[in-house]
Amino acid sequence: MIFSTLDRYFFRRYAVTTFWFLTGIFSLVFIIDFSEVSNRMSALPGYSLAAAFLMTTFRIPTILQETVPFVALFSAMAALISLNRRYELVVTRAAGISVWQFLQPFIIGAFLFGVLTVVILNPIAAWGTKAAEALEAELGGSSSSRAAISIPWLRQIYGDDDAIIGARSVQDNGATLLNVAVIHFNPQGMIVSRQDAKSAKLEDGYWLLKDVTETRNGQLPRRLDTAQLRTSLKPEFVQEALTKADSIQFFDLLRKIEIAKSFGFSTSGLETQFHSMLSLPLLLVAMTLIAASVSLKFSRFNQSRSVILGGILSGFVLYVVTVLVKAFGTSGVVPPFVAAWLPVVVAMALGSTILLHEEDG
């Protein structure tokens, strides 16, 4: 009974520490992102303080999702160092409990933290990303160079018209685009005209463009309330072509992969995102093992602060390697399964090896 009570105590300490770290990072990120959003969007025609606040609220879950590995690392380090300094781990070891036994609550806590991130935070972040893009599009976000660079494009050929279509945001399962740019080419591949529209709705056989600015070579731009662009595209095709992998929630990824395959799209990005989400709980476990490998030794052998810094740097390197290999998987250079799981497996093996060497000789 003493072990179950001790496990609950350690688990509670880890959970409380994680909560306070999340609260602190949430507050810090909110302030920084609100300032950045206000500076970037202040020149937009529909900008207001309330809109900037709402934009930051939409973006916060996505940013928090990126910081989860570091939260797991810092929480485990802080909890273990605190237990060490209060001699609670010393008493635990004196009772004959090994490091692998009293680390179980921390490992379980990190794993559950990862599961909650995938099941709860990821769907909220995916929804928030779409809502933020839609809000920025409604405020006139296409006028900024940053937004223009990030616009995804698709190509359509209908009769003699060859056009590429870009949109800042995709709504209604691909049937509605916001902040649309359409560039028309002649048979020789030269640009003949461009249409910028506030929105485009996919009707039966054509795009209905609204609030259009049409520009042709050698002519002054003209404004149109509406314009039609003939097309043979379907909403499902448009959504798959324009939707980014990180804006899709975990539970929809498998279905999106099947749809993308049916249209002939590359699924490397979607598969990499799926395996990355699937491996996230074990990535947090790896971060916890790295934290334990430096935090336990710190108190027992009076190590300098450089040891703790080494743990932070190790976690940072693991995160950078994970992101880098994920980029390789998204581009198709590395198989998605390997890109997502290899850094996690290697990190867990290294963390376990260090603990075995330090604790068991």
C-alpha cells in the first residue's frame, strides 16, 4: 500500500508542476503573440483590438501544442529537482525503491500528457488554425506580404483557360475560398490577367467570385461585384489540394490520407503528421527520461548547474532533430513512419542507457 500511496504522491507532484508550467507558458505566449499579431495586423482595414485578441485566442492552442515537449522536459526536471532538494528521493531510495520504480509515476504522467495533447489539444489547435486563417482573410490579410507568401495554389485547365488559384483559407469542405487570387495564362505560358476576390464559392461548374479586382496587361484594374470562372473541380479535390497537414485534427488524418490517395496527391505530409501525433506520448516519455538522467545525479553528487543545462540542451537537440526529420518525411525524402518514430526510439534508448549506467553501473 505504501508504494501505491507514494506513486500517487509523485504523480500529483508531476501533474501540479506540469499545470503551472502550462499556465506560465500560456500567459507568456499569449502576451508575445498578441503583441506580434497587433503589429502585423494593425494596417489591415478591418483591424480592431478585439479582433487581435480573438486572433491570438485562436492561435494559442497551436503554439501550445508545439511547446508540449519542452513542458514535459521542464516539468519532470523541476519536479525531480524539488524532490531531491527536499530529500524525499533520498528517503525513497533508503526504503529500497529503485529509480525505475519511483520514475513510473512520471513516465505514466508524461504518457498521459501526450495522449491528452493528441486527443484534446490537437483537435482544438486544428480548429483554431482554420478559424485564425478565416478571421485574417476577413480582415483583409491578403494585403500583407507574409500572407501572400503562404498562400497555397492549385491549377485548373478548362477549355482554353489555364489558371492557378490560391486561397488564404478554405471553408465549407472546399466549397468556399477566402482571399482568392486567380492568375490566367495564355497557351504560351504568359500571364494575361489576374483576379483578386474576397471570396470564391464553388457552384455547379463554376467559381462565383465576389468583390473582384481584375487586372489585365496594359489596362487599368477594374472592380466587379461578381465574376464567374468556369471549372470542373470538385470540393473534395480543392480541400485536399489547399489544406495543410497541421490544420487537420488527428482523428481525421486517416480519412484524409485515403481521400488524397484517391485523387493522386502525395500523402507524405499527412502520413508524417499522423505518425508524429501517434508517437507524441512516447516522445514526452523520452523527454522525461532525459530529465531524469540529469536531475537525479544533480543532487546526489553535488553536480554543477552545467549538468542541468546539459539536460535542457539535450531536450532541445532532440526536439530540433525531431522537427528536422519530420520535414524530411513531409517532403518524401524519408519514409513517414521512420521520420516520426526513429528520433523517439533513439532518444528513449539513449535516456534508458544513461540511467542504467548512472544508477545500476
